[in-house]
Amino acid sequence: MSKLAQAGTFSLGDSTINRMGYGAMQLAGEGVFGPPKDHAMALAVLRAAREAGVNHIDTSDFYGPHVTNRIIREALHPYVDDLVIVTKVGALRGDDASWYPAQSPAELVQAVHDNLRNLAKDVLDVVNLRIMGDVHAPTEGSIEAQFSALAELRSQGLIRHLGLSNATANQVAEAQRIAPVVCVQNQYNLAHRGDDAFVDALAAQGVAYVPFFPLGGFTPLQSQTLSDVAMRLENTPMQVALAWLLARAPNILLIPGTSSLNHLRENLSAVELELDDSAMAELDGIAKER
């Protein structure tokens, strides 16, 4: 059994996966655009993640664009049966590396076919609709047309399961009236706790919650409290931040990303860290410092 199982498992659609996964975004070039600086290292990181027991990889065809999916295919295809690859649709990249919405039904259908082709899959395991309101914060608004287009592709057998990214509770409820939602991917970490009640509500429904920017994203988490707890526990601050997320709720699935083998090993080893009540209480206070 992989040591990643120490953090427990959770159901994602009809698959049971380890709660510690891997996010492929950083395998693309700077600004998530263009090829990686070190192609061989990108392949090595993916293969090392699989060897360590990672069976949940998060990606999107707009990373690069097309870069991370093609690297995943090169590194891991043909895929083992227990590997769940979750992708996102709803955005495109400009030639200047800009991000812009691609939310029409036709654009979403095209994006699904792009993901199928570049991953070399006949069926996508999970597709998240990335709602393009604020860049990193959900904004209200109907998603009926977009989600219905993906639900139709699910009915055609091109997608097994659907999820949402950057979504509000109202949007999740609207989507659930159209088709089942197996996961929600929003910004959440030690310092960004706006979804606290949402995490718990989804846990009660058996829906996975997948934090993006679990370590702060492009601006890494900075907290003296976090540093102090990490020093006391003889772990890195990032390991402690990941361990806190695993302890926070049983439906939280982690997808920390890296293009470094050392950082990959460091992230994955967070499953071995158990936080006592005192450490949890200190870490829970970090959001109040901001």
C-alpha cells in the first residue's frame, strides 16, 4: 500500500482515490504558458508522482496551452486503471499569454475534444467547468447553458463525471439540478477561509472539495505562526499547510503542483504529519491575522 493512503481516501465519482494528488499546472512554462524549462524533469516528476501512489492528477488543456496534457500523455500513457485525470474547460489563452473566457457551448465542446485528443483518452474521467467571473473568486450568475452543454457530452459518453471550479453554492445547486456534481475546486488555504461553511456543506453531501492555491499560489503563504508551528514540528511550513488542509475536512482532496522532484517529495510527505489539537488551534488563527 502506498504511504499516501495514510491521509485516507475519498470517492471521486465512481473512483476511490488517495486524498493527496498532484496538480500539473506548473509543468508548463513561466506564467503557465509555453513549454517547460526542463522537459525531461517534467516527465520525471509525473512518473515519480505515480510511483509514489498518486492516482489523482489535475490538469487543463489551457495550461500551456496544450502543454501539460501532452506531457501527461508522454509520461504516463497508456494509463493505469486507477489513475483519475481531472481537467478543466472554460478558458482560452491569447498569444500574449492572457487568459480569457471561452464559455459558449461550442467552445466548451471544442475544449472537451481538445482534452480528449491531447490526453489520448476516449473518455475524460472528470471535467470541471471553470467559471470565469473574478480571476480567483466566485461570482454569482447562471451557468445553466454551460453546464448543460457538458451534461450533454456526459450523456454521449465522452465524460464520466462533472465538477465546477470557481463556483458559488448557488451555482453548485443549479448544476446539480442538471447533472451530478462530484467535485468543487475553489481557492482555499490556511489564510483564505471564505469557503469554510461551503466545505462542510459539500462534505455532508459527499462531494469532494479540491482547493486550488493550497499553498497560496503565485504568492506563497507567509505567516509567522505557520513558521513557528513548522519549526516546532520539524517540518516545512508548506508541509504543515498541506497537513492542515488534510485535517480540516475528510472531503478535501489536495493537488499541490511543482516542477521539482524535491518539492514533489516534500509535498507528498505531508501525509505523514499529524497535527495535534494545539497545532490546529494555532493554525486556525492564521486567517484572523489578515
